[in-house]
Amino acid sequence: MPNKLLRLFAFAALMGTTSVPVMADGDAGAYLAARSATFASDYQAASTFYTRLLARNQSDEFLLENLILSNMALGKMDKTIPVARKLDSQGVQSQIATMALISDSIDKGNYDEVIARLEADKGVGPLVDGLVKGWALLGQGDMTAALAAFDTSAEQRGVMGFALYHKALALASVGDFEGAEAIYGGEHANAVQISARSVLAHLEILSQLDRNDDAIIVLDTLFGRDLDPKLRNMRVALKAGETLPFTHVRSARDGIAEVFFSIARALQDEASPDYTLLYTRTAEFLRPDHVDAVLMSAELLEQVEQFDLATEAYRKVPSGHTSFHAAELGRAEALRLSGKTEAAIEVLEQLARTHGDYPIVHTSLGDILRQQQKFDDAAAAYDRALALFNEPDASQWFSYYARAICLERQGEWELAEKDFRQALHLNPDQPQVLNYLGYSLVEKKLKLDEALNMIERAVAARPDSGYIVDSLGWVLYRLGRYEEAVGHMERATELMPVDPVVNDHLGDVYWAVGRKTEAQFQWNRALSFVDDDSAAEADPERIRRKLDVGLDAVLNEEGAQPIQVANDG
């Protein structure tokens, strides 16, 4: 679908339905708090304040619509619908209120009401309305009219892919798998909306037609052999000759839930997370077992930094579901981002016990342990991840790289270097690995020419990475090529102006070329940026000593090679 059309649909809800209310003096604070909460995507606080304001301004359209938005974003459709009815009764055209009211009608099985609303031009928008109408007609039992509605919807610019997908689902939902496959494999096959869910539906359709071999070809072509649990189970069943049940859409209600989810996926990169969330929440309401909608809601909540709500959403996925491990990985990340690191580790440790046959579970645990500088435990987690592979695989590069970091931090350099080089063997031009290995060699004053080559390759791949550009400047400094180092170190500080290590390095380089006043300025800057996380690499005591006596004296105290000797050599 063209971006411009998506943006039109996305922003339709936000335009001109209501005006800002006039607040009484006593309500001004609550109003400002409500607006602040809205801008911060703090839906719970916004709901509380808008509810309080409505107690004294019961018919205010602006307050009603914002309360609908807040409650819907929270997934509280039971609280959303009465407010939507109130706004609708006042004759206000509101897209989000209409979404809630249509959902309420569908929940009650009242498809006549849905169609009447759409035919009176009181729908959600042109993309939604045609698809919902098709499913509503199917809900009435009129398949002929439903198919005609999908065909009409397909005539809209940019909507054909959605309409064909839903038409195929509608046919399959009533057992017409031949008709559904005629869409997937017919003249408009390339126009059908392609997504993971669309492919899953196609696999089920092919299996229902006793075409398991064709289904396996489709699965392998589109997903390869690195499969998630759901796809892995499907492939095993297909290979065994089992007939996959068609579970993708079982009713008109499921179909309408799929409409809102399909559009949420399309809007994901075009509209704000707050707006897209309204679609996933609607899909969840209509079909609580729509795990993909639940997971997407959680991801959107993470994007707006509502980590507690994201954690709550991830917890909705049942432990027996094939996506449970994905939900738990997401929950652990949401806990980590909210500062609950120990709780995140606990989730991952439990997941490793129940789903330990998935490498990503162990690498995720290793990552968070590594971030906590628990390098021994992290390395053990990466060991378990790597042990799950029977033969080398390109996807293993990160586990080798991450384990190498842990080993290097524990002083096991020979083992670390071996892992770094294995990571490069699997992914030869990976800039993170090139940079880390090259930088480590520089710090250990080993193989400096090779280190320079590695870092130059990393910079070529990531010219805007401050860390990597800093590494290039630092290896040149270590090689005594001070004048060459200056430009790269200055570029690194432009890219990372408040990084203490980069500023400290620039100070050393300035000192080496005789720019001592500028060196002291950079060391002072570096010192001002040092915190608990960076103190290990940007040693504040060493920086203070350089400010007191200069770099030459510090190097002498440390028994290191003086700058002049390095420069001469």
C-alpha cells in the first residue's frame, strides 16, 4: 500500500473531531496532568485524570474522546464502549469511538448493526470498512454478498492485497479450500498480502487439499530451516502426512479481528505506536487467543516505554502456546528496560529450564548476564547455546563473539581470541567483531598491523559508529602515528560527544602532538562524563593524575613507553 494512503488512514482519527475544552480554574491542574500523561503515553494516568475531569464536564467531546483513546490503549474495552456510546449519542464523528462501537456490535453478534453503520458512512475508514463489511455479510450468512464486498474493496487503490487475503480466508473459513487456493495460486497470487500469518494460512489451505508436499516447499522457500516452534511443528506434521486443521480464521468475528491486525501490521512503520496500538487492542478484544496481536501490543507498549503494561501483555500468552518462549523473551526484555534486571534474569533462567532447546533462550540470558558483568555465568549460557548446534552455522557468530567478550573480561585472552576469530570465520566482515578484536589487540599491544587492518575494515562498514572510529584513532595512536590519529579521534568525539573514554582518548592524542591545553580541556570533559558504568574503562583517578602532572609523567609512573620513543619508532 502506498505510504501516503497509509498516512491518510492513520491520521484520520486525529483530525478535527473535537476542540480543546475550556477548563474551570479547579480543573486546570488535572487537565494539564491529563495532557502530559497523553503525550507521555501514560495511558493509566491519562485515563484517571480524564475520568476525573469528566465528572464535572460530562458532555465534553475532547475529554470523552481522549478517555476512549486511553482506555482502548489499556485494552479496557469494557470501559471504552460506554464512553464511545456517549460520544456517539452527541452526534460526534470519531474514528476511535466507531472502532469501539463496531467491536461492541460484533461482540454481541449483531452484524445487522455493523452493516447499517457502515452503509450510513459511520465507519472507521475506507480501508477498514470494506473488509469489515465483507466479514459482517458472512456473519449474516450471505457468502455471495460477502465475496462481492471483498471484490469491491479490492478496487480501491492500494487495498487489493488486503482484500484478496481476506477473501481467501473467508472462503477457507467455510470449507471452500479450492476457492481459497485459487486466490493464492491464481492470476492475482503476487498481489495477495504477504505476511507470516498469510503464509501460515496458505500452508493450512494446501494441507486441507492433500497437498502437503507443496506446503513444505512453500514453507522451506519462505522460512528456510531455522524455524520457530510453530513452523517447526507444522513442518513435522506435514512431513508425516498429517492434515493441518484450518485454524487461522474460524468465524466472521475472527475475520474482523484479522482485519484490525492486518492493518496494524501495515501501519506499524507508518503511524505512531499509540495509534497502531488501538488496532491491536481491538483485534485482541475480538479474538483473545490472537497471540500475534497480543505480542504486537506488547511490542508497541515497549516502544512508548510503558514497560509494566508490556510485561502484563506478554504474560497473556499461555505457557502451552508455541509462541510462549517468544513472549517470555519479550517479558524479560521489558523487565530489563524497566530496571527490574533480577526479575528479567529469573524469567530467562526459568525459560532455559522449560525451553532449553532453543539457542536464543540461552543467548538472551547470556546477554543480560554479560551486561551485569557476570561474565562467568554469561559464558556458561553461551556455552549451552553453542552446544545445541551439530555443525557450524553462520547464525552462531554472535554467540562466539559474546562469549569471547566474557572470556576477554575474565583474562582468558587465548580462548577469547579463538572465539573472536571463529566469529569472523562465520561472518568475515562483521564490523562489531572486527572492531572489538582489533581494539583488544591494540590494548594488548599485539599484532598491531593486523589490528589496524581490522579496524579500517570496520570503519569502512560503519563510518558513523563513534566506537569504531575511536578504535581507529586509538590504534594509530598506539602505532605512534599521532598526527593521523587526530582527525579520527576528533570525528569520534563528534559522533559521541559525551562519552568519557572517547574524550579521554582525544586528550591523549592532543597531548602527543603538543596540543597540551586542548588535551587538558578534553580530560576535564572526560572526567565530567564518567559514571559508575564507564569508570572501569575511563579511570577517573588516572584522568585526574594526567591533569595534575601530564601524560608523560603518568606513562613514566606506569612504566609504559614514553610518547617520544613511540613517535621515533
